[in-house]
Amino acid sequence: FTQVMPSECVKVMVRVRPMNKKESEKNCATTVKADEKDNSIVLFNPNEKDSEKCFSFDYVFPQNVSQKHIYEQSGFHLVDAVVEGYNGTILAYGQTGCGKTFTMMGVPESEDLKGVIPVSYTHLRAHETGRNLVCRLLLEKKKITYLLSLYSYNLLLNQ
């Protein structure tokens, strides 16, 4: 995103996760190439010639990309737009074990490994100054819940 405008539509971003420990120990072959410049993913079978299949997306992130880079490309401008009053959603979708949880949550205790959700939360909280107060409340069954709190507080609504 260079700038989020109300006319923006859905953006599809793909992150290729690195091999996990089990895959590395088995010496599994890489079957995916990510080209961040062309925003394309190439799937191939290393045992078959001419098996490449290419797919294009709005953004592509290779195996070695940082969590910070992903947030800067996917969440930063979206959070700014939400503060301006626009609706925004980041959705992680994919097969079990493909890296959704790591991308979205990361390791919250580590500045370098924080995922999109904790970094978005910090970014939103940075906007809570002066007249630009961000407040998200859920009113359900006579309970008010502050949605941007790290801790759950349920306030009972009385007449």
C-alpha cells in the first residue's frame, strides 16, 4: 500500500515460510520460489523438468523476510486508515502449518519477531493522544468490553 484510500480494494499477500526443523532434518527440497520484485510465486517439482507454475499477487514475501517488513507492507497504512474512520481487515488464510499464527502473532515478547496483531495494537495505541482518541467498545448482554485492552475487563451496564 502506498496510501490507503476509500476506493482501495482487497489486496492479496503471500508469505512463503521457511522450512521447519523436521523438513530441514529430512533434507526436503524447496518447491517454491518467491519473487518480491515481480510479486509472483513459482511452484515447481525439483524432480520434473518444465513443472513450473507461476502465480501473481499484490505482494509476495520470501522466506527470509522480517516481521517488520510484512507489517510495513500490510498493516501500517491500514491501521492509519482505520484511525481515519475507514474499515480495515487483515485476514490470514492457509493450510495448517503454513505460518499463519507466526505471521499474525509472532513472538510478542521479541521486538524483532512480533507479528501483525501485537504491532497493530501498539500502533493503534500510539494514536490515542489528545483529541484523536481511539476507543473500541463491545456492548453485549449488558456488558461493556474495551477491545483494545491486553486484559479483559467486563463492565456491567446498570440503569
